[in-house]
Amino acid sequence: MPEHPAHYFSPDEVNALVPRMEELFQSFWSFRENAQRIMDELRVREKRSGEEPSAKDSAYDQMRKSQAHFLLEQAKKQLDLILEMGCVVKDLEMGLVDFPHLLESQEQEVYLCWKFGEKKVRFWHELDQGYASRKPLARRVPH
């Protein structure tokens, strides 16, 4: 966080966002996976046909490309909704997200760190550290 964030989150605020975050990540992954499946199908079709595709095949391939593009646009919308919450996405595969937080006791900026599958935020880390350096909330951040 080189600049001060627009909002510092409390653990309770992050916890209130968890169900929505889970929903958005699941949608993101589903849209992306379906788009990837279509693109894989198109690659296989392209390798199999050694000759010029028929008009019907070309139309089908174009339709599938349009479907994949649409799905990727939907995935991007899900990601945008996540980012609009004011968090920092650290790892899309893990569903790892950091939320700016200000430690009241020391007026120190840190991140509250949440990972998909965790029912509430339970960890924090310094700004220049990451997932491997997560520390339990109870030791540092008052609820």
C-alpha cells in the first residue's frame, strides 16, 4: 500500500464480506473454467482438421469463440466486483485477498488476510510480507 487506502477495514467488516467474496470467486472460477474448456475444444478441433474448414465448421468455431469471450468478460466482471470492495487480490487461484487495516494500538498499516474457504478473517501480515508470514488476529488486532 504505497498510498493510504480509501478505507481501512475492521475484522468485522471483512467477515461481513466473506459470503459475497466466496460467491464472486466461485463465479469467477466457473466462468473462467468454462471459457477454458471451450478454447481447449477449439484447439483440438483445429489440430484434427488438416484441411480448410467448411462454412458450417467455421460458423460453429466462431460461435464457440464468442461464447468463450463472453464467459471471460463475465469472469472479469466478477473480479472487478471483488476489487471494488476495496481489497487487494493477491492470488486468484487460491482466492487470497488482503484488506487494508490500521492497527489502532500502533497506528500501523497492515493487511487483514483472507483466503477462500476461511469462514472469517483470522490472520494479518505486514505490508511488505505475504501469506507465508500471516499471524493470528487474536495476538495483534483487537476485535
